[in-house]
Amino acid sequence: MNKKLIALLLAAIMVVACFALAACGDKPAEDPTNASDDPAAASDLAYIQSKGKLVVGITDFAPMDYKEEGSEDWVGFDADLAKAFAKTLGVDVEFTEIDWDNKILELDGKSIDCVWNGMTITDEVKASMDVSDPYCKNAQVIVVPADKAEQYQTAEACKELQFAVEAGSAGAEVAEENGFSVTEVKDQATALQEVAAGTSDAAIIDLLMAGAMIGEGTGFSNLAYTASLNSEEYGVGFRKGSDLVTYFNTFFASEIKLGNVDKIAAQYGIAADAIIK
Amino acid sequence: MAAFFDSIQQNFSTFFTQFPVVFQALNVGFLQTLKLFFATLLGALPLGLLISFGSMSKAKVVNKITRVFVWIVRGSPLMLQLLIIYYFPGLVWHKPIWGGGEDGRFLAATVAFIINYACYFSEIFRGGIQSIPIGQYEAGQVLGLTKTQTFFRVVLLQVIKRIVPPMSNEIITLVKDTSLARIIALQEIIWAGQAFMKGSHGISGAIWPMFFTMVYYLFASGILTVLLGKLEKKLSYFKV
């Protein structure tokens, strides 16, 4: 009697578990029962407008999304544009910090509505989200003293230089691919310090960082960046099948036309040529 | 040699410039840790007692269902339970009941922790209750007490005395387990410490803040050890 009861219970649990897991595989937009009785399921925009806010999934990542010292407000290139985007949709914006490894779970589980945090568009990202048109370029660039920039415009010309790179960074990776001789340092700022002090001939850092940290009016005004060694593009991720992708693309194009994007980019030290127009 | 001392001195000076910022951020994280700890205790103690009654129930169905439930909760990782409780409503029913904000994440984490710890507590309670000789109930009956009266007036205090050591174990484990809630992006103290590795508050690449969180855990568990030790002593005025 007891054994039978246990067996029955186990069977029941497994059936429930199977249903739960099978339901997991469903894409919200493809769920016919939901689409028919709930207009919000068919249109992501309608869903967001019905709850009155756009929840943006971010990490603490200057200059895209970060907090100024002593302030509780999220600012940055991405944050400011996200605020403007929410305004055009007529909803409030809410930023929520997520575990970057769980971004797909967060998006599909609807705890966030988009991933907007300098996200590099990769095949993995494209497989699990609908991604906007790329809006910003990032690349690994070579940094040399400004007075020598002229002669080091290509990767080929820099072959003989001694490079400083951040240990374990994308810059270190491309340096290895190019067969450069490198000194590994603890971060990108230290790599710049090496070039400024003359202890290394050149550094490899990413374009966004370069735009913010070197050139006129910065702490490293006597440095300049030259050749790009690779390139990656940033996009905003939405749920599969979301109609917000189209709204975003239109929004961004019009903000570029109005000159607002360039203004915000300049404010956060993002190089004007990093913006994709 | 001089270069070596220079580097040490430099490390110390970066440590002292970073310390106030890190300290503040860790305090905010630790507050979240403490909130989760106390909310879990508050919910799991009564729920655990209820579950222990279920698993001792003479009604076979109640008894079996409770035991299977306890088996599922104790038999699967708490990290997985956190993911299920937080993400399933949105993924499966397309209704994100918790919301995306920090408050929703805290609530979901609290529910997961209460259910999980209640199941552990229930087994400790059951062990304690069943260790009381049946003769005491019989004596209560002879004296004209009802079963409930016997339980609350005679048995319960003895149970509490017996379960303090195993409960101390679980409670101190709970302090440390709260760090699991970072999986659903609850910004407890380890999350706050790790943030300085990838960059936060203008500090990046700093590894020491994460290890420094250990001081907070040791502090909390130290206080709990002393308090629970005192409770044990206080209850030692009678022998069971």
C-alpha cells in the first residue's frame, strides 16, 4: 500500500515537471492561447505600455551605464538614450542590474524588457534575442604618442614596437594574433601610463576607452590612437519576436538626425566615429 | 629591493584610497544580506514547525505529501530553487509576478529561502519532538491536560533545549547561504564585493573587496555563536 502510494506520487511529480519544462520551451509570441485572449502577448509595445514602464537590464559599465559618485541615478551613453527611448514610448524607465550570464533568462522571464549595456553582437546573442541595428562600434586600437602617430597608422608599421596590454583582455588577444611583443599590465589605464612614461612604445586598448581617456582635454593629451585591429558592434537586445526592435531602430535613426546622439556621445567621451550612422 | 618596497607602498596607498568607497558599498550589500537572513528566520521557524507536524501526522496522505515535499526541497540545490521561483512565473506563465526591480528580487529570494530552510528546520523539530518520551504525554493525560496543553506546557520547552545545537548549525549556515541569492541578481554583500573587479564606483580590477566580505561573515557568525551559546546556557537550568 505504502509503496503504491509513493510510486503514484512520484509519477505525479514527474508529469507536473514534464509539463512545466515543456511550457518553458514555448516562446511567448508563439503561444496561441495567450495571443488570443491577451493583446499584450502579441505586441511587446502594448505589454510595456500596459504596465507603464520599460525595464532595462544593465550592468555597472562606464561609460555606458554607471552611477556618478554619490548619486543613485544611472547615467551614461546607453542610460541617457534609454531614458529618451522610454519617453518616446510614453512609459517610465527602470534600470535593473542583472547577472550578465543570465541575461537571456531575465529577458524571456520578463523581469527585464531589453538588454542595453554595450552588448557586443555575437552569433550567440542573435540566436537568443532580437537585436537592434548596431548603434556603436568598438574595436581594439593602437595607442602611440601623438607626435609619432603619423608613422604608425597601420598594424604593419607597428610590428617592431613593444606593446603594453591589459592582462587577459581582448587587446591582449589581438596582440597575440598579430604576433606583437607585449608587456602585460593590470588594466587599460596602466597600459596608457606605460606609453605616456615611455616604458612601452604603444598600447592596445578599446576604442570606447580611447575616446574617453586620451587626446586633447584628457589626462593623456599627448597620446593618440591609430589603427584598429578588429571590430565589434554593439546592439540592444529585445525578446524574440518583439516589435520594439523596429521602434528602437526608428528612434535611434531620428535621434542621430536631430544630433542628440552626438551630443550624448561627446558628453560621455565616446569618439564620434564610434557611432554607427 | 627599493622597487619592491615602492610597490608595497603603492599598494597600500591605493588600498587606503579605495577603502572608504568599498566600505560604503559593502555596508549596503551587507544590509541586504542581513535583511534576507532575518526575513528567512522569521518565516522559516513557524513554517518549519507546521511542516514538522505534517510529517508526523497520522493522516497518511498528509504525512506522505509532506515527506515528499521535504525530500524535493532538501534534495535539490537551493540555487536551482532560487532560479525556479524567480524566473518560472515569467517563463512558463508569461506573468513576471516578482517584477524586475530589487524589491521583487528580494521578495523572491526570501520566499525561496523560507521554503528551503523551513524544510531543514522541520526535520530538526521532528527529531526534537519525537525525542520526548511518550510517558510525558501519558502523564499529562492522567493529570487531565489535553494533548495541546501537554505539548505547549510540558513538551515544547524541552524540545527547544534539545534543538538549540542543531539549530545553531543551520542558522550559521543560513548566514553564508544568503550569498546564493546573487544568482537572481540580489545585490547582497558578495555581489557588492565582486562589482569592484569589473568596475564600479570608479574602481576596477580590485580583487580585495570580495575577500574582505569574509570579515562581515565572520563578524555575523561570531555574534550568532555567542548569542546561541548564551541561550544554551540559559536553558541548562534543568536537565532532560
